[in-house]
Amino acid sequence: MSENDHKKRTHDDSDGHDSDSKDRSHKRVAVPNSKSNSPERPQHRRRDDEDVNMKNNDNDDSVPSNMAIRAVVSTKEAGIIIGKSGKNVNEIREQSGSRVNISEIVPGAVERVLTITGRLDTIAKAYALVAQKFIGEQGDPEVATDTQSTTVCLLVPHQIMGYVIGKSGAKIKDIQEASGARLQASEDMLPGSTERTITITGVPDAIHIAVYHVGNVLHEKSNDKDDRDRNNTYAIPYKP
């Protein structure tokens, strides 16, 4: 995929080696809901880290487990995720409890695929940590990381994207309102694949929440027998 194609692929409305945006001043912090495994919309106040992070509960069967959410990242972003001698990717794994992998470098490709695997809550946390790494490298060093916005670009099967968007865009609007993040679904499938992208822009905690909600839809539809059989028949993963 050319760099120009990469720039064109989004419209308004992560599998090999372990490895390698516009500031917004809206401060949002995720507040755990004791009655739910999904985090609530970020509030405009700071909280201690132990209050900000969703707490894992290995005995809670309501949280989707053993799933993977993939994303497209630039080669530069892949390098940030990996960090020097793998420092960043190791930190993301340890802090989130998920498995984080980045596809091998393909000569001439300007993108790689990030795959994060585990329970949905750990995956969502990992993507928030990825966002923090992006901001730490590319954001304003004089502004708190949790108040700056960045973007992650998730891969979603074409057959499931409609459920993420919802009728007349209702579902995607609900996710935006719940998270405070902005979501944009691409119109076209990526070259040589049956996957589209959904770009999530916001502060790290907003990305955390939005990824959780998108992941819930992916898990639900991937485990529906009719949808699963249909998706497995036609699914072609994107490979840069």
C-alpha cells in the first residue's frame, strides 16, 4: 500500500515479531463503574492511576476473553510502540496483561499491523498505553500526556463494520458519546483484504473506552454462529 493510499483510506462517520496527531486540550479520565466492566466516559478531573485503570477480574465471565484486536500503524509508530531494546512494548504488556505483537517489516511498505490479544479489558487498556506512548514521543512535552489527543486505527472486517456503525450511525454515535473520542469509519476495504479501518481520535482514556465498546461489537458478532460462518468464509486479513 502506498503512502498516498494510506492518507486517503479514512472517511468521516495489530502478527509476527514482538516489536516497532493533533493535540486537544480536553482532559478526560476514565472512571471505573463498580457495576460494569466497561469504563465510564472520562470526566474532567484527575484521578489516581489505580482509579483510572479498569481492574481485571479473572472470575468475571461477562468480559470477553481470548480475542484479538488488530490495528494499522505506520513504521514510525511501530518503532515507538517497540521502544529502545523493546522497552515500551514490554511495559505495555506488563501494565495491561495482554499480548502485544507487531508484524514483520515488509520492504517498501509504510505500514505494519499491531495485534493485541487477551481479555477485552486488557486489550482496551493496552491501546490506551499505546496512545500514551505516541503522545510521549510526538506530543507537546510541556502538556500532560493524559490531556493530549492522538489516533489509533483499528482493523474491522467489512462484514462487521455495519454493526459498529449501527443503523443511521446510531451505534458509532453512542460510542462517541460514551467515550468522548471521535470515530471515523473508512468507506473502502484495504487493498487485498476484506478489512476496513475505524480511526479513533482522543485522549488515551477516551481511546481506552472506545476500543472497549468497539471490541464488544467485534466479540459479539464474531461469536454469533451465522455471522461467524459468514465472516470466516469471506475474511481476508489486511497485510501491508
